[in-house]
Amino acid sequence: MLVPEVGVVGQQRIRAARVLLIGAGGLGAPAALYLAAAGVGALGIVDFDVVDISNLQRQILHTTDGVGVSKAQSAAAAITALNPDMEVILHEERLDASNALRLLEGWDVVIDGTDNFPTRYLVGDACAMLGIPLVHGAVLHSAGQVGVFDAARGPCHRCLHPEPPPPGSVPSCAEAGVLGVLPGIIGTMQATEALKLIIGGGEPLIGRLLLLDAWGASVREIPVAKRPDCPLCGPSPAITSLETVQETCAVPDTTELERNNAMKSITAMDLRARIAAGERPGEAYTLLDVREADEIAAMPVPGAIHIPLGEVVERAGELDAGRETIVTCQGGIRSKKAIKALKAAGYTGALTNLDGGARAWYKSA
């Protein structure tokens, strides 16, 4: 209340505000903590996932004791411990086209803490249809961005990106990695934008996108104009109902292969059983790891040979086509891409995907 831009009236507006957080992960964690500390009256959390040990370098709401616990429940415990007077409303369900409007309706501000394109577009579309300002945030490696999409006062999300990128054109959302402090910075900035929208002062990032390069210690801003031909908020919208867009980070064109049993797979438990029965990598089969060297150093799979995904086709001659090759990566996505690329290049040997990759291998120990 001592901050001149806030004052008593601003604090009362914060106390009366209802903010919905989509995702209680890297972006949602700092946003939730700071909004709770600011005294927001009601905070909604939409998240169906559970806490994993690999989340903890960035998702500061959660702890090692909470591994395996619902992220929504873990987040609620942390923020109510900080501010027991606020109302916390949990939605432990996957957001999709059938429930998005119902879950988003009635909130003053929505904060996008998602990590995938289908949910991001779904939230952007629903907010534009409901007239709710959306605080956008995104991170990758050591770069992040934040902005506000409010179709009533400026551009919507589709004014910036009318369509999601084609499948396979971006790194895997689950595997690309991020510098742990970066979601903290971007998530805190999202909380700042939400508070400005609630209080009604300052200059929210409406019509502007702020880009942060944490590694280079630089910040720049680009303007985002409202598109007169926007398919969502333009005068003649083509999008009038919600649909879940295709998963951009999924492996392209593999669904039909798997449906036709052209892509074999094996679980980590079954692979361990084969090894226990005497089938060793390099003898009964080849175990191929298509990750980068630093990933392998952090989480090696014993007995595997290393050929990075980007080199797998040109180095296919290093594989023995006369015996099975089991392909692994970090989470089982790039290995599918490697199999697809090898088949497209004419490789005739038997190829099997390790479901869940190195993560599943270590969890099965």
C-alpha cells in the first residue's frame, strides 16, 4: 500500500481479484508465489500432472518430498502456507476444447504457464472469446518472452502467430531444456503484468512483446499489432469455436507407422529382462543413443553406442543391419524421429524404439 502506484485502492483491487493460472510448473510457480504474497483474493490452478524429480531445478513451488504428488495439490499447499487467507481453486484435469470455456469463464486475468502449443493456442482462443486478458510467457534454453494479449484493447495471440508451427519444426517441448532460473524471471514478470492489469495502472505489455536473452544479459521489445485479418479477433473471424490444435512437438508422421506395426517398441523393464537373460548390447542387438553428448554424460545408458540424431542417417553404415537396433534418447521422442529418418533413407535393419528413453530406463532400475 506504500507504493504510490498501488495505494489502498490498488491493494483492495488485488484483494478482490480472481486470477487463473494454467500450469503449476516453471512459469506458474513464481507467478503463484508472488500473487499469493501480494494478497490476490482467489487463485485458480489448472494442472493434471504430478511432480517429477526432473521438475525441481525450475519449479520452485515443489519439493523432493512432493515427488509423485499432484502438482495442483503441491502448489496449493505451498501458496496457502504463504497466504492462508486467499481462496485456492484447483482443477486437476487436462485442459481441452470441451472444458476450456467453462474453466476460464469468470476470471479477471489468465496467466499462461503452459509448455506446449496445443494448450497455448487453446487458452489464447478461449481468452479472446471470453474477453479475458491473457498474460503470455514462454521459455526455451536461456531465452524467454512475456506479453499481454487482450483482444478488447489490442492484439490477441493469433495476431502474433495465426497458426502453430508445423509438427517437427521445433525442438521437443519435453526435451529442449531450460536454464532453471529463467522461468523464475519470466514467471515473475507475468505476475507483474497481472498485478498491473488488476490495479489498472502502469503500462501493461499490450501490443508489445518483451524478449529476454538471459545468457547475453539483454532485453529487447518488439511491437505486436492487431491484425485486421486475424482469424480469431478480426472483423470476420474464421475461428468461432474451440478446437485443440495438433501437437506441434509430437513426432511427425509416426502415428500411421505405429498403427501399422511398422515401428516396434520395447519398454525399459522388458529391455532389462532381456539383459538379465543374457542378451547383452553389442552382442544380441545394438543399443543406439541419439542424444547429445552432454545429455549422455548426465544420464548414460550402459552399453549404448552414440550417434546424434542429426548424424544418424549419414552414419547409418556404422550400424549392423543384420541384427536388431534398439534406439533410445532422453524421453523416447527423438528416437522415433531417428527410426523414421533411417527408414526413409532405406535402412533395412530391424529398428525398435525404447519407450520413454533414458528417463524410463533409470526409473525402471
